[in-house]
Amino acid sequence: MVVSADLIKQLYIDKHSDMASWIKLLLYKHPETYHHSVRVAMLAEKIAKPLELSNADKEQLVRGCFLHDIGKSMIPREVILQSESLSETQREIIKLYPIIGAEMIESNPGFGSEISKIVKYHQERWDGSGYPEPDSPLL
Ligand SMILES: [Fe+2]
């Protein structure tokens, strides 16, 4: 599997009609985040091989990594792009994006719970100091 525009279209847009509008919104509001998501999906594909993941697990990992920041499509652009220090309220708003993204994924049962978990917990840390909440399934 090689991550490319065609693969992304095949994996996401063709299978999930919601996906096309989410990706368009992310690309419009946060083009850097969209390109970052593509790069993370490419890295996920590369690490899947040494991890000896099955094709099904690899596909889930790549999809989850591609979608990990999709919740940012619902965060105001001025908050994401702000170069000055964020206010406490803005920080709290940004910390919601993994939950928002997981809810977007969960709204379409075709994605599956593993992708939702990747999206929801990708900012969690091994010591529990990340976000959005301390109930990460990784701990
Ligand atoms: Fe990210």
C-alpha cells in the first residue's frame, strides 16, 4: 500500500460519503493539518511492516492516523492558526478536538471503533499527562 491521493480517495472518500465533506473542510480551514495528516498516514504505513501488522490492522492504523486530526476541522481557524499565546479558554477549546474527531468517526459506523480510539487518544501520553481524559486504553 502506497499512500497517495488515489489511495486516500479509495480508502476514505469512496467508502464514506461524510469523509469527502470533512476532508474538504479540513483542507479549506487548515491545509497544513491536512498535509500533516497525509504524512502521518505515510509514516504509519512504514512502521506497520516492522510491527508485522496484519493487512487489516495496518489499514486501520493508516486510516486512524490519516484521520487523527479531523476534529480540528471543527475548531475555529483563528484558534488553530493563532501565533500568539493561547488564552486558557482557547487551550481548552483546542483540547476538545480529539473528542470531536472521535464523535465524527463514531457518527459513521462504517469506520469502526479502533479508528475512533486512535483519533480520541492520539494526544494521550503513557504517563496519562496528555488529553482529552485519563481513561486512555493505552494505560
Ligand atoms: Fe497531528
